[in-house]
Amino acid sequence: MDKKYEIILSFIKDLSIETPDAETLLFVRENIDKYQLGIDISSKPLKNKMIEVSTKLSFRDKSTNEKKSVFEIDYASVVRIEKGVNDKKELGKILLCDVQKEVYPELETIFVNLINKSGYPNIKFEKKVDFEKLYSDKLN
């Protein structure tokens, strides 16, 4: 299957890591297992059959703990779509699934390294994101 798109460039659009103080850092280190990875994908059309795809990852504690750290990254990819792609469903699969499978490994590596360097060593995302499943769940 030929790729019907080309990723022109990718970059970190926005990044936020917040740990208010040392006490919070120590608390979060002990409770990091309560943190969950969230993912949000959006896109906006650009000129010349190009689309900016924004993949936002957040790693946060959804509990009512007072002491929390916030980890968020917004990773943008500019994608050129081939002329033959006119079907909305096909375009959706390209943006939400195919492009994600290509950019996510790099994005995850960047995000995990930043979290590790921010005072939280040994953080790993054990569960891999299944973009095929996310896409089919969105359709149903």
C-alpha cells in the first residue's frame, strides 16, 4: 500500500511540566502509579493540501490529591495529503491512525525523557497506544 501522505515536519508546539515544590515532587514520585496517559488528536487545514496535526499527550493524576504535577506536550506534524484523497473517512484514518503510528514513537520518547529529566526517573509508559483501535472506537 502506497502512503497517501507525507510528513513534511514535526515539532514541539507547546510543553508544560509543573511541579510546584520539592514536597510535591516527593509525593508525586511515591504516587506516580496513579498517573494516567491521555491523548488528544486534532487537526487544522493549511494551504496546498497540507494539514497540521496536533497530538497532545497529558500525564496526570485524576484523583483529588492536593499535591500534583502536570505533564503535557503538544506535538505538531505538518502533513501533505496526496491529490487523490478526497474521502473524509480515508482522510480521518490517515490523520488519526497512520500519521500517529509514524510520529508517536518519537513523541513518546521525547515526552518520557522530559518527564525523567524533570525529577521523575524511571517513568515508562508500559501500555502501548493502539491507534487502529482508537480510530475504530471513534467510528462506532
